[in-house]
Amino acid sequence: MKVLIADDDPQLVRALRITLAAHGYDVVAAADGAAAIAAAAQTHPDLVLLDLGMPRLDGVQVIEAIRGWSSVPILVVSGRTGSADKVDALDAGADDYVTKPFQIDELLARLRALSRRQVATTDEPTVRFGDVVVDLAAKSVTRAGATVHLTPTEWRMLEFLARNPGALVTRQTLLKEIWASDQVSDSGYLRLYVSQLRKKLERDPAHPAHLLTESGMGYRLVTG
């Protein structure tokens, strides 16, 4: 499996290259944002490890560029610990976020999880509610046959609800799943994204029939 490491810290890149190679990964490295985009286009990696603070182009710009043509799993590995940085990266299309310094066992576990997620997408089902079809394999949504464009974070929220149809999903579970951290507190993010999803998917967003709020607890996707 090929991993692209995009980081301008040569010592970290060297250490990761040795460690990942020892675990069977084929490593490609890039020292700045522009080089990372070029390497992703040329080598077609299976996974991307990406720092946010890089020269020429920052990590969020790299994520946005790669997401223009690829769904390769992207794991951000950054020294930026603020929730806003995590939200920006995940909203741009990153799949997970690890802060520096990190334990190598945790990093390897995150890579394995992303690898499994990528392999599993070929057998994913579709979920239907109202006139909406959510294709979990293609990561696409249609409504009455027309494509619905979702942001990466909107998709991540809908995907998790669609994988648990009818079940109550707590706010804390959604926060952890979407932002991959127990440290992100609910400061209106969930309400904002649920509101946006309702506008795009519900017949009457003010009176939703499928994306329901369970007061004080969380959210539920009703497909029937």
C-alpha cells in the first residue's frame, strides 16, 4: 500500500518513512504543498498523511486540490491543536486528524482504519428515505433523480446517520465521529449542519420528516 507523506519536517518524514516501510507501506514524500499535490497526481497513493503548516500551499489548500479529483483517504498529522483548525481540515475533505506529538501505535491504527474503510466501500448499500437516495459506496446523494451536492462534513454526518437508520445517534457520538476528537465541544456545529442537510434533503425543512432532532440527546434518521 502506497502512502504519501506531505510534511516539511525532514526528521519526522525520515522517521515515518522507516517506521511505515517496516510495516509494509511504500512511502512517497513531499516537502511542501505544491509538491504534495503533484506527487498525489503522479503516484496515486492509497493513503495521504498531511501536515497543515507547509510552505507554498498549506494543508487545507492541498486537501481541497486533491478532493477535486480523488477520494483517497487523507489523515492530517499536525501540531495545530485548535478545534477550528481541525474543523477547517475536516470540512475541506480530510478523513481524520492526529495532533503532534503522537504515538506511532495510534498513527498506525488510524491508517489501518482508513485502509479498511476504503476497501469496504465496494460493498456498501444504498439508503433511501422520501425521494432521497444515499449511495454509500459512491459517496453520492440524489433527490428525485437529481444530484445533491454536499460538503465533506455534511456528507460525513449524513453517512453516519444512514449507517444507523432509525437509531438515536447522540450528539457526542456525532462530534467524535465527524471531527475525530473528544475535545471538540458542540458550539452549534451540529445544529448548523443538520439545518443545512434538511434544506437540501427534506420536503419541508421547517417540519422534517426524516432528519429528526431528539431534544437534549441527538439525532435520528427515519427512513420509513
